[in-house]
Amino acid sequence: MAQAFVNSKIQSGKVVVFINPTCPYCTRTQELLSQLPFKQGLLEFVDITASGDTNEIQDYLQQLTGARTVPQVFIGIKIL
């Protein structure tokens, strides 16, 4: 379920940031990225604690990136 959740969030042409709201690094990343002029809908912050699958999400993020920690930023690039 965590794998499907993460994969559904990572989309081409979109910046997705997985965060934990109690993490100071996540808060700072969210503040910085929110100041940039992203088009509506192209920047999404995903709270990994909201679903109840926090550990499973972190396990899958570790499989993808080698790290369980957040924030983790995924930048989807559209290839024409």
C-alpha cells in the first residue's frame, strides 16, 4: 500500500516533497519551496504521518533513494 501511495504521488512534471510536519528540515524546505513561483498544482507537500503508514512509506522511500529520512524531494521531468 505504501508503495502504491508513493508512486501515485510521484508524477511527471510535478515536484513532490515528502515531509513530517514535526521535522525542522521539512518545515524549512517547505518554507523555501513555497516562496518559488510554481504554477498551480505543480508543487505538492505530502505529510507521511497523515496516512498511518509512516514506517512503510519510509521503508519504500529508502528502497527508492537509499534514505528513510525526510524531507525527500522528487522532481518529475516531462520528456517531449
